Amino acid sequence: MYGSLFIPFEGITKPLGWSEFLGGFQFSIPFLAILTVHEFGHYFTAKANKVRVTLPYYIPLWLGIGQSIGTLGAFIRIKDYINSRRKYFDIGIAGPLAGFVLALVVLWYAFSHLPPPEFIFTIHPEYAKWGLDYGKYAYKNLPEGAAIGLGDNLLFSFFKTYVADPARVPHPYEMVHYPYVMAGYLALFFTSLNLIPIGQLDGGHILYGLIGRKRFQWVAPALFIVFAFYAGLGSYKPSDFAVPTDEAFFEELGEFGLYVGFLYLAFSRISENWVTSLLIALSVVIAQLAVSWVWPNAEGYSNFLVFVFVVGRFLGIYHPETEQDEPLDLKRQVLGWLALIIFVLCFSPRPFIL
């Protein structure tokens, strides 16, 4: 039996009971299992390389209102200096590969065991009047954020097309009510974020191992600039400043100034020279405005800006240098490029549709 994953508090007429509590395990167990396998992939590989690490720390997050997945993930803390490019690679790649394998199993089960399409009427009885064509009517004139849909990536699209019965695949806005689907999708989403080849993300460790110190120190900031450019693309357009009143113009200009300041903070650690960081931020903004002027409908995904800020300001764009800069053997090179292919398969340009 499938249970509802997200239950908005608005409109609830009775307290949540044991059936809802137990139904939540259908999401939490597979999702936390994937997180755990990911972190213990790092842990055991670090131990094999005689690097001291902590056991995984899990970060719970439940605000008590609205919608939440209940966690910000998990992490382990490395307690030793790692002096080898190969060790960074081995520890970095073990987690995503281990978690990815289990995510595939969860997604296969999720899409091969979808309930009948009428299941959605147990969640939304009001849809029954439209039948299975509810998607044409249920989402008209919804306020922004009233429904959350799952965006496609190459792997998720493959499972929907070739593993699932097409008649049972729900509307993107209703997939949040299918806990195994949601657990698998979130696993792909977090795997793709971890595999972004920047800084001290897992993907950063992998790319550092593949191409070495000198190349990584210019490839990583270039990738970060591209990522920030895409995230903010369309947030501000030249047409936004064509406002009818002076008051509205200055209000828009003030918000735009805050956006530029935000980008500067995100880029502040890309260079030791603050002028260089500012020029890079301004260049990104000018490029975004230029693209929006030529292609007004071009849109990035502004929710990525939070991750841009976290990486740029806290996690870091560059990779710690290692004393040993030895090249990887062929087996590791194959695994490294495979991991970057997995990143492409898991990454969604618009992971959540609001």
C-alpha cells in the first residue's frame, strides 16, 4: 500500500494517526538507506586508506509546518590530513557510487510496482470527477508553490519510459505522493549535487584526482562561474527596468543591487583580490542580462543560487593541495569518468517545478 509523503497542514481536519506515521516509513527507510550507504562508502574507503574519519552525522530538519523531507542529509568528518591525490579520489568516489547503486534498485522497484492510476483519487478525492484526465483541469490557476512537480533527468526519464507501465505513471505534480519514487528521485538529485566537480564536493575530489592540481585550479572556478550564470539566468531581464513609475524603477533597481551583492559574496573566495571577485560577479550579471535581451524566454533555475552561495562562500571552489600529485591508474580513471557520466544522468536543469 502506498502512503502520502507530503501532507500540508492547511485543510487537515483530523490529527495524523498511526497509519500516516507508518506510511512515512515507505519514504524514510529507502531514502535514509541510500544516504547511509553513501556515507559508509566514504567511511569504509577512508578506513581502508588509513584515514581517520567520524561515523556519519545525520542532519534532521522538520519545521513542523508546510512540506519537508525531514533531513538535510548526512556527512562524515575527516580527521586527518590527506596527502595523496589517489586517496582523495578513492574516498570521494566511493560514496556516490555506492549510493547510486542502491538508488537504482529503489527506482526500479518504485516504477515496476506503481499502484493503479486510480490511486491518486485516494489522495485527491476531488479529482475523481475529472477521471484520469485530471491533469488537464486540476492545476489551472494554481498560485505559485501550491504544487510541487518533479523535473526530469535522463535516468528518471528512462525509468518512467522503459520500466513503468505508462498508464500508471502519475502527473509530475502528484509524484510526491509516491514515496518510493520520491526517495529514488531525491537520491538522484542529491547525487547530482554531490558530483558537481567543484571544490570539496565529491565531484571535486574525483575531478581533482583525474586531472591533477594545476588543471583543477582553473577548471573548477570556470565550472563554478558557468553554474552561477545558469542558476541566475532570467532572474533579472532588461525589460524588468522598463517600469511605468519612478518609484517602481528604483524599487526594482534596489532589488537588482541586492542580487549583484549576493553574487559578489558568492564569488568573494574565487580570488584573493576583491576587485577580481567583483569584476567576475559583474561579468556574470552582464552576461545574464545580454542573454535575456537576445532570448527573453531563457530561464535558469534560481533555486540553485542557494547552493551557489553555500559552495562559493563556505565549501570552497578550490581543492586542498596534496603533497603527492601522482596520476591515477587506468582502473581509477575509468571509474572517475563513469562517475562524471552518472552526474550527467542524474542532473536535472529544473529539479523541482513550482
